[in-house]
Amino acid sequence: MKRLGLNHHLLLVVLILAFPITTLFVYAQDSEPMANPECTSDNLADAPAQIDELYTEAQTAFSNGDVRTWLENLRAISWLTSSLRAFCDNYVFEGDAEGSNSQVFGPVIFQPGIYTVTATTSGYLIAQMETISGGCGRIPFSMIVSEGDATEGAQEIFRVEDEDCTALLEVSNLTAPWTLEFSFIASGE
């Protein structure tokens, strides 16, 4: 197994340090209103402490040479920020269908609540969700669009029960450029 040199260690440390700062800078520059009106500092008060704790654990693991724990913490930070983004902004998946009949995204984390799912394409599209854990519903989400049915957008409802839904999203049978957007509508309470 090849050991990383000092320059590689410094690069990794710079990347680790830059990730949260870059993320905060990007969001600070975003002047568009959040899609979810429940995305407030009061409702997200625990998020910074959770990210700080994971970041501290990642730094400690890296300093101790525990790459596996370091990567697990970086993955947890990524999933947490993904979850926050989905809760506040919505998830948008898109593709051009060129050279691919299917694409898998995730894991994706949805907060409890009700979402509209809008598919836009001039071609065919099948979207299916494979639950990893949580409140993804008794019947897994699926959506089938026939050619010409979604040029203006076709919609369905997706409900996440009492706990976060962690899932993989597979989009297949693609014949034209497409967009699939999950928009948070309301909490499930």
C-alpha cells in the first residue's frame, strides 16, 4: 500500500478545511428565498453543532491516521448537508439521456413531510426509489411517464412519514433530456 507524502497530507487537510468554509460562503451569497418556509434558523438550530462535531471527529481521526473513520465522518457531513439542502431548497435531478438508459442517485435523505415530484421530459421516464432506511412509506415511490405526457411537467405526491427517508433514486427508460424535481410542500404533522 502506497503511503501519502507530506504534500498529499497538506492537500487533504486544505480540502477538509475548505469544504465547510466553501459551503457556507456559497449559501451566504445565495439571495433567492428558500423553497421551504420551514427552513429557518430556529428549525435548523442543531445543524451547525452536528456539523462541527463531525468535523472535529474527522480531524481527530485524520491526525491519528484513522482514514476509515475520517472518511466515514466526511461522508456523514456530506449526507447531513445534502439533507439540509433537500429540506431547504428541493432536490433536482436531470440528465440528457445520451448514452445512458438509467441513472442512480444517492443515497438521498428526505426530511419528513409532503413533496410534489415533477417530471419534465418529451420522452419516456421511469423513476423508482429503493429505501435504505427510514420513513419512505409503505409503498416505495415510483413514477412512469410516457412519451409526450410530461413536456409541461407531470406531477405526483411523495410523502415521508415520521422519520427521515434515506433512499436511492433510479431514473430509467430515458429517451430524451429530463428533469425530476422533489419540492417540499409541508411538514407531515
